[in-house]
Amino acid sequence: MDDNAAGNLATNIRSLRGSRNWSQQQLADHASIPRSTVASMESGYGNPSLANLARVSAALGAGIEELLARHASACALVPASRIPVQRRAGGRVAVAKLLPTRVRGMEIDRMDFDPGASMGGTPHVAGTKEYFYCLRGKMQVLVAGQLFELGRGDVLAFPGDQRHSYRNPGSGPAASISVVVPVPVGAELG
């Protein structure tokens, strides 16, 4: 727990109240407490009772621990030096994992291919869609026996649960972005 619980409480209540476009009075009404109690909590100097904290928590639909925790930024800057990069295909392909936090069923990778390098793709879970964007050079993608040739700026959308592989057929380096997303059951591929 952060040492500044009262300040965190003030920031978090104002933020949650603001996201609902509620006035202090509206929050007070939803929590069945006086508006002055809300104002005191939002000042950062109040010492609310547990009962009032529980009422505000319920009204905002947030746990008490969320109200007291240090507010985390919705933004995350990851320096290039901290982006995990795996060398694959005998070191001829660099795969950078671009999602700073894990998102179930989703992947975003930058893949840099040396000239002539190729790499097999791993079929993803059933119902997955992959979008492959060629950033630089030329790329070939083989999906379930069908070959696709991409140039700079081209995008290939394909069922990610199919066998697939990637190849740089050129004499220079190639770069691409692969985005893998789960597709809801019944959604069309397109």
C-alpha cells in the first residue's frame, strides 16, 4: 500500500466520478452520504469512516483497494532497450514482442528478416486471425499451401490457426509486423 492513501483516495474518487460525469452531489446521492463527505474525501485531508468508504466504493463500482491504491497511468512507454527480441531461424530473423503487457490470445510482433531468411510460423488457437504487414523489402507468406507475395505496404489477412511460414526472397533486409487477434465465434474472415 502506498504511504499517501488519503491523496490516492482523493485522486481516484475524482477520476472515477469524472469518468461518470457525476458531480459531487450525484456521487453523494448514489452513496447515500452527505456531499460534504465526498468533498472531504476529495480534498486529500479527510479521514473517512470505513462505512463511508464502503458506500463510495459501491457507488463507483470500485473496490476499496482500488480507491486507496496509487493511480496508475493508462500509458506505458517502453524504451527500445527493454523490448524483448528473440533471434530465430539460426539468428537470421529478429522477432520483437511489441505488447508491453500480455493480452490473452493477442500478439504483435515486428519481424526483421536477413536476405533469404525464412521462418516457420506456429499455428495459433482455433479462430485466430493474423494480419501480416510488410514494412520494408519483399516478403512471401505460405498459408495452408497457398503462396502470397507482399511488397512494402501490403497487408495479408489470413486464418492464424493454419500452417504458415514467412520468407524474405529479396537480396536486402525485409521487415514486417504480425498482429494476431482472436476472432469471436461466428465472425467472418475478411
